[in-house]
Amino acid sequence: MYDIETIRQMNKDAGQNAMDQGLEPLKFNSVDMNNLKGGDITPIRSIPDLGDSVPNGWSRFDLGKIKDKFTYSSKIYKGDAQGQGAFFVDQGFGSENEPAMTIPQFIKSLSEIWNINKRLGFGIVETGQFQVKIGVFEKMKKTMNFKVIFKKT
């Protein structure tokens, strides 16, 4: 099992790599969601490892605020390192009675959040030896700055 310092360093390295490569959260579309519901897990294999980075133009979505809307709410980690919450997901061999979500439980949760907001993105925000935490991201709203010029009349 990794110690906490190893996990922190791995996530720092992943964050730097994500910034160097310009990685952004993965947004799912209706085809992805249909594939996932049909048992094809290919779409979730593309979730990028963002580590401790938050890409430009994105912010973390506060998953903790809507935690109770999920079937597997007890498996949503409410206080990750950035305080925004994350899906706590097993990397493949866990069982349904363990603290982390199984892949089918995660797919169910993805479907539930996708039905709430289809514009959200997803990225791995922490990697452990057997589980990952998948954070939720939202595009920041662009604001327009206008310069007002008054003429003397």
C-alpha cells in the first residue's frame, strides 16, 4: 500500500504532466453514455489523470453539495484535497460491499450526474494503489470586459 507522501507526489507529478500536455476533463456525450449503459467501459478508460491540477478555463464542481442525489452516495468522497468531493472508484477488483465504487456502480453514478448536468467534465484527481478519486469539473463562464468611453458633449 502506498503511503500518503507517495500518493501526494504521484498526484503532483500527474498534475504537472497534465499541465504540460494541456489535458482537460473528459466530457461524455449521449453515445458514450449509451455505450456505458450497454456494458462497454471504453469511454471511462479515457478519463485523463489530472492529478492536482485544474486546467485553465475549468473549476472543480462541488460534488459534496449534491451527494445525496446519488444511489451510491456513501461512496462519494466528500472532502478530497481540494475540498470539492470526488467519486471514490476501485480500479477493477473491488466488490460491492467495499468503500470504493465498483465499475458498474461508478457507471450508475455517472449516469445520474449526467442526467443532472450534461456539460460537466471528469478527471482523475488522486491515484492510490487500488482506487482512484475522480473529480468533477465545470467550464468557467466567460465574462466579457467592456471599456466604456464617454464623449464630452
